[in-house]
Amino acid sequence: QMYKLDNGLTVILAPDRSDPLVHLDVTYHVGSSRETVGKSGFAHFFEHMMFQGSKHVGDQEHMRIINEAGGDMNGTTNKDRTNYYETVPANQLEKVLWLEADRMGFLLDAVSQKKFEIQRATVKNERAQRVDNQPYGLVSEKVGEALYPRTHPYSWQPIGYVEDLDRVDVNDLKQFFLRWYGPNNATLTLGGDFDSKQALAWIEQYFGSIPRGPDVAEPMPKPVTLPETRYVTLQDKV
């Protein structure tokens, strides 16, 4: 079943009573392809910031609450979307809906310069570990740069460039959130052991009052062709 709240949030309900579990996914239709040249890595940066607490949830409390409820959680970022998800026992559904609504509607109240600096260091360390200092870690980045023009949004990777991460400040990140993380640019999907009527009532209760963000148009296709064969050599320590 698919619904749309008055604030634009798309809701998909898929009841499945085979196990006493529920799985909640909130997908924001923003990935690294929504970034601009010189401001790469924002979507992935926000994947980290969304776990650092919100107005009514303390630092690191989101993870603690989910873990103590017997669930697990994570988030992922790619070029076209960012998603956050939790799998918990079915009797914990209302709790996770409240948690996700709080960081959709009240995240910026908890964003501080200190948290920003901690997560910037974390993202840079992740890049160092997974890209710069890992054998063949730079291959995807170099292929993207070779396949697409520099201004094409697929020419950079979601992890971003270190120089862009060094340049960004906390206000840039807040503006990115306000532009792309409204309910009208998100889809909430719920699957598992739940009553649809009750679940929809909770979703309306916790998400319904969150104001819409700016309107988001469908991205324009940007076809790319290579007029000739291109050879690229990557020197690496393997």
C-alpha cells in the first residue's frame, strides 16, 4: 500500500507476519549527484551526522536505543540516494518511527561545531582507510573521472575529495540539509509484522507535522559519450 502525507512524505507499507520483526527504511532522494563541483561528499557527510543525535535524542543515543531494543541499524549513500534503516522486534515499531521523525524534523537543533569537526575527521579517516591507503582503492574514483566531464555529477564518488571536506563549514552542511532532507523528498518504507492502520496513524502522528522542504524537481538526464578510446594508468602500491 502506498500513501502520501500532506507534507509530501511518501509512505509504503508491506505487512508480512512471517516473523515478529519490523524493518523501517527512510530513503532521501539525494546522493552525491545532487552536489556541485567543489562541494563533494556532502550527502555522505550527512549520513554520519544523522547518527549524532537530534533535538530530543542525545548524542549517540539513537544507536544505543536501537541496540538495547534488540535491533540493528545503519545507513548508506550512493550517487542517487541516501537511506537510513532499522530492523527491530515488532513491539518496538513506534519507538523507531519516533526516532526517524525526530532526525528528519529536528536534526539541525543538535548540530554543533564540535560534532561537525568530529564527523569531518571521521569521514576523512574513512576515505584514507577505504580509498587512499587501500590497494586498488582509487580505481572507482579514477574511472569516474575518466568517463565523465569534471562538471558531471557522476564524475566524483560519494566519499568526496579531501580538499572539499577541508573547505566545507557547518553552515554549508546545514544549507544542504534544508535543501534536500524535507519529507517531500523522502520515502518511508515499512515491512514486517505490523497493523497497517496503527502504523499509518503513528506515521501521521510523528511525521505529519514536519514542514515540507523546497520543491525538488526530477534531475535532468546528462548523457555522456566518449568520442575516442581513453587509456588511464594508475600508479599504486599493491
